[in-house]
Amino acid sequence: MQSSPTNVLFVCLGNICRSPLAEGVFRQTAHEAGNGHRFRADSAGTGSWHVGDPPHSRSVAVAARHGIDISAQRCRQLGADDLARFDVILGMDRANVEAIERLRQEAGAGSAHIGRLLDFAGRPGDVPDPYHGGREDYEAVFRLIAGAMPEVMTRLLGPATRRQA
Ligand code: 4NP
């Protein structure tokens, strides 16, 4: 029996700094492990300020330094339909998760697993907002996200969150 792809959404506030990195690292990690076909990954922001914009130049740069191209991503805002479409929705910090949970209550929709990225990887904490920071802050964010992703992948491939076709 073949599993249908697991739909994974990464969420931050602006969808220009952290969640585009998480989406890019996740895609790369899945691809390198030969698991690209098992997932559909996307990212979104709880805020609408940057809708249609590419990721922040510092996020594009740090990803590129690590061999990942996120420059084609475009910012979009999290919507109620995402709660029904995605199996797993991972916020970067506690405020993101609270906003996702509020939207689920308002929409009354979905059975998605909602949580923080680092909690999901078994290393509890926030991925801090680097928006007003410099290159080192973006590097630190990249390292947090990239360090968590192998465990995120292992959990997603496990029976608890896998959807059977
Ligand atoms: P992100 O960072 O949530 O990691 O994309 C931010 C980007 C933009 C803003 C805040 C955080 N903003 O206020 O515009």
C-alpha cells in the first residue's frame, strides 16, 4: 500500500525570514533522502504585510551559502483553508502556534497536527524572529532549523502522522 503525500506547512509571522528557510531546508532534506515524493511542503505567514514578496535577502543569502535556493518563494498569508489542507502545521514560535490555533477555532476546521517546529523535533523552544537582526542572526536561525529537520523528517515518516492512501 502506497502512502499519499503528507502535507506540511511551516508558519511564521511575516513568511519572509524563518518559514521560507524551513520550507527550503525541509524540501532539501526530503529530496536528499529520496523522500521528496512523500511530502508536499509550503510556508505561510500569520501577517499580511509582505504578501507577494520574495523572502528576505538575508534568508535568501544564508540559504544560498548552504546550497539551497529559496529565491523563487513568494510570501502568502495563512488562511482558514490551510487548516483543512495540511496534515502538519509547524509554527516557528509560540505566538505563531497561538495564531494558528485561533484560526482553527474560528474556522472550526481540520484535524491538522499543530505545534512548534523545535518541539516537534524533540528540542523544545522558539526559532527567534531575526527580522531586525544581522547576518549572524540569520545564520543562527538557519542552524536551529537545519539541526531540527532530520528529526522532523523521521517523525513525519513514522506511523503517528503518516496518512495511508
Ligand atoms: P518572519 O520575520 O516571521 O520570520 O518572516 C518577520 C518578518 C517581517 C515582520 C516580522 C517578522 N514584519 O513585522 O514585517
